[in-house]
Amino acid sequence: MEFKQQLKWLTLAMMCPIIAGAPSSMSKRDSSCPKGNLNITGGTFVLSNSYSHGSLLRYICPAGYYPSVQSRLCQNGHWTSKTKINKRLECKKITCPNPRVFENGEVHPYQTKYYINDTTTYSCQSDYTFRGSAVRVCKPNGKWNGSTPICGRDSDHCPDPGVPPGSSRAGNMFNIDDKVTYRCESPLTLIGSKVRVCQDGGQWSGTEPQCYAHFTYDSPEEASEAFSSSLKSNLAVETEEQQGKKITMDQGGNLDIYIAVDASDSINETDFNNAKTTIKMLLDKISYYPVSPNYEILMFATDVTPIIRMNQFKRQKPSLLGIFKEMDDFTYESKGDKTGTNIAKVYSAIEESMKIEELNNATAFSETQHIIILFSDGQANMGGNPKPKVDHIKSLVTKNDPKREKKLDLYLFVVGEDVNQEDVNGLVSQREQEKYFFKLPDLTKVQEMFDDMIDESTSEGLCGIVWEGLENKRRAFPWLAQINIVHPPKGSNCMGSLVTSSYILTAAHCFKEGDTPDQITVKLQKDKAVKVKRFEIHPDYNLTAKLEMGIQEYYEFDVALIQLEKPVDISFNLRPICIPCTKETNAALKLSESEGTCRKHEEILMNNDLVEAAFTSDMDTLDNSPKTIKNIAFKLGKYRDACIEDAKKAKGINVINAREAVTDNFLCSGGIEPKTDDVACKGDSGGASYVNKKGRVIQVGVISWGVKDICKEKNTFISVADSRDYHSNLFSEKIRLFLKEHLEKDRIGNPLTFL
């Protein structure tokens, strides 16, 4: 009874509006600010709302420089600034933190300041061992490239943790329970762990500190690498160690992700809309992984407005498109006049949601991985210090057990120029070799970061991932292969699909007796032909098998595999398409191990009388993307008979029963009923016919033969009533066994695992 009363109280609390603890801001007035004495030497400025009350003035400097004052705000007829202005405004050259804090060795050259592209070299005294980067370059974002150079001894329990540029360290004993303490030179801010402890396993607690100036940023590349490396440990499903870290989540695990976005006045409308786009990108990227997270998404300013609550998400299981629509409906103006920045309140709202989850099912809550991602400019101006609220969340999840600290990941993305960095450390997780705080100049840079998030060579199992609508069109078809076979009189031009890192799937009829691997050219990326080791044709493929029955060319089991000499490196532009009845596709369809059967795949992918699908034409030589994407519908159920019957109209087929030519090992497309399909042309043979399901591309057929050559007859690829195409069906048991025999035993690439 007590439990039900608690749950009812918390649920009611969540449903009620969160009441502001203080007025959001002063009312806007008509008084304008002066236009004089605003210029900055070497730069320019922009205004958010001319010279009227509430307008934000931002100073802009050329690349390699930063403004001595970041911004000013028009309030009550005066320009205010977070930084005291006692000198003329100017654009200054970006510097990197002082590297001369290097201990037990020498750094060259000795300079009072180090500017962009300045290079430093490091060496140790004779009785010390060097670790880290021996040469470092000052980057345009105000950070040194590479890793902190360290001269240490091997006699201590923990390795020397070093002294990062711009900092100083207290503590030179490195045995168990010894502590080292860091601080940064003024006016730099310490990001990371101020205190680190030498632990039993020989590792230091926390994260290596960094000293940030107010103009220091993380580059999209380094942020992408750090964020995705950390986040992927909760998203990927692997059985072996990945990048030195054991994967802790499995497909049956629980993953709750809380995302909060700052909508206050210090975030302008463009940045706010970019933030919504950024979240959509993040959710879209996460959707490619095998796990299915639960989400809570909040917008906040003075108050907190939920797009969707965690308990609501778990009840309704809305689609991503549904969530995106709710986000679109929340506009910049939706917050009304309450335009302050109350970061403490949004963490309180997340804590309340977590308490409901724990009351609902304490066991599940304890087994869940909790991820909190906050987007803000870090300028909390009301609600007090958010750190105590974050401490409550930590206590709720970890129960003060250090072993449970990995059950909670706290990320913070701060965007813009006037970032308050002082309190950042208390709001993010701090774990060795992982980064949870990211500072980027604007949200377009965060989007660049998410755009690169899945590009990982070890993610072979993430088949069928594509990004459409990008300038790099190859990335929308990373599995596409073009095949040329030289044999008299004209040779063969076919298409194919990358199905593992070392195998191409295509049609058997592309080959002739006597063909050898050296006659075959496989083209994947631009200017990159790959060498062929061997090819295998389905053992039951026999073009003349039904000659006596009146079928001059019989194409059953028209599939073949080409094995490459070397596996290709998986990247955005080179990634396998998914093949049904494999564990890899099981993960793409987000099925549990017990659900994942070949029959289940067929139910999901071929679940209607008409199944929308597509295939591609030959490649455009400029970017190795298809010249044309051809849209079709596989005719199943009540539409299949008519589709098969038209096979009797093909040249060279003289049978009473069309099923002699088109068995159950074929899929059928084409015609104009109930809608007009595209048809295959000469050169399309061997290409993948595929469906798009849950954001992943899954191949279900191989283009084999057709009734009419519409492309030649009518100079178009738009079907007429009786033009049909037949595709070798990858759900055919004999075709599946052929693929399994070769792809599961792949010894040079990444083999598939068949169900």
C-alpha cells in the first residue's frame, strides 16, 4: 500500500507543471542602447535584435584570433558584459597552454607564449622513461595535439600521471592510495579531475585534467572519437573486447537515455533549432545499433517542458518520427516569457523520472544503464548550483557503491563563447580514458561530430547503414559494387553487393565457363578496383537444365560469390549490406536471440502482398553512386500468380505452366498493377534488390532475368503491363545454404553468422 501511495504521489508530481523558483528575467523595455564605442580592433560584431533591450552583441574575429570580450547584452539602455572592460576591445592571437610545466626533461623551444602551428619537442633526463607525444603542435582550437608527454620511473605502483600543459601538480608519490592534485594557471579553467588517486590495479582514478581558456574548443573530430568511443560501449553488441573495453550491454539489457536541451534566451533561435536537429541526428545514429533505448527528452529555460517522459515512452513506445514531430511542435517561442536558465531544475526533473522508474521496478532500475546528455551554454542564472541535484542522481543510481559508478554516464555539451566552465566538473562523469565534457563553438560542429559517430572499422556487424541526402552520395550506397568480366565476344558487365568485408554477391549468369579470377574487375570506391581471389557459382545453377521442356535458358539459383584477395577496410563509403537469416541482420532488426529466426526475418521483411523494395542501376563514374535508383514492389500473395504467368511471354520460353520457369526460389516485380514499377536494364544483373526496414538496408534478392528488354525497346526503364523481373530469393533454403557455406567460413574477412 505504501508503495502505491508513493508511486501515485510521484506520478502526480510529474504530471503537474514545474513551478519556477524565481522570476525568469526583467520585463523587456523599449529603451535602446547606444551605438557608439562598440567596435573591436581587428574584428566585427553582430546584433541579435539591433540596439533594443535584450539584444545580444557578439564579437567576431578572424580565424586564429579571439575577442578580448566575447559578448555584451543590452539591458536598460546600457551594454553589460560578463567580463570587465578596462582596455580597448581587440582580437588577440589564440595561444595554447604553457607546455613548460613538463617535469624531469626538457621542452624546446622555450617561448613565453605559444601560438597556432608552433611546434614543441620533448626529451627526458637519462634515468627516466618517456611516454606520450614527443612532438606536439598548437592547434587552432587552443589545444596541443597528441597526448601529454611524461618522463616517469617504473618503480611506482601507478605510472607517473604527468603534468598537462597550463597546470601544476601537487604530489609526487605514486603508490596505492597516494593522491595528486592539479590546478590551472590563471585565467585557465581545469576540466577533468582536480584530485586523482592511485588505485589497486595500477590505474589513476578520474580523468586526466585539461586547462581550457575561454576560447578553447574541442574539434568535431576529437569530440566524435571521444564521445562515440564512450557511448558505443553501451550501444554495440560484441563478444570480445573492443578498443580495450569490455562491452557491458547485451541486447536484452536496459538502456535509459535522458536528453535535455537549453531553450533559454542566452541560446538564440538558430542555435535552439540546431539543437533540435542535433538531437534528431543523435537518436537517428543510435537507432542503427542493436539495442533499443528508452528516452526522456526535455526542453528547459526557467521551467522544464517534457517532449516525452521516460515512463510515458516505456508505456507508448513511440516511433522516432513521432518524437521528432513533438520536438518540431515545441518552438523557440513556446517557453513564453520565462527565459532564464535553470539547469538545476532540469536535473531535478530527471531525478524525479528516475525515482518513478525505481518505484516501478527496483530490480530493473538497478540493472539499467542510465545516460544523461545535456546541451547548454552553461550559463545557469537561476535555481542555484546544479551540482547537488547531480549528486542526488549519482546517489540514486550508484547507492554509494563505487562498483556501480559505471551504471551512470553524465555528458555535457556546452556550446558558444560565454561558457561558464567553473562548475563543469561536478556535472559530468569522470572515468579513466573517457571524456564526458565537450565544448564546441556552435551546434553545426556538434552535428559534424555526430555525423562521424559510427565510422569505426571494427563495427563490421553494423551492416546496411546508409546516409541519404548527403553530398557524398557513395555513403548512401556503401555496399554497391560494379563487376566487369573480360571474355569473348563482348564480356559481361554486372552489379553486385558487398556482403562481408571480403565477399561480393552477384549473379551466376555473369560468368562463362573458363573464366578465371584475373579476368574479373570489381570496382567499389572511386579509382579503387579490388583484386579477386576466386569466385563460386551456386552448384545447382544450370542454364540448360530445362532445355527439353521448352526453356532455352533456365535461371534458377542464379547466384554467385566473388571472394576478394584482401578484405576491404570498413568505412562510411564501404560497408556491407545486410543479408537475411544472419545474426547481423537480427541485430539490425532489433530482435532478441530467441526471436531471431529466419522465418521471423521473412515475416518482417516480406509481410504484405506488395513489398516495397528497390535496386540500383550501374555506377556513376564520378562518385561511384548509382546513376539511377529503381523502385519496385515484390508481388506476393494475390499478386504473385499474374506476375509469374507473364514469364511465358519471354523469348525462349515455351511452357504451359509458368512455374516451370519461375519457381518459389524467385521473387517477382514489374508490371503496372497496382502501381507501375521500374524494370532492370542490361548491366543491372547481379545487383541487390533490397528493402529498407528500421533504418537499415537488407538485401532480399539478386536481379536475375526479365521478360522484356524495355530499356532497349522503349529507351526507358518504366514498366509496361507485362514486363516483369525475376530476382533470386535469398530466403530460398538452397540459396541460403550456399551463402552460409562460404560466408560463414570466411577466413580472411569478417564471417557472417547464419541463424
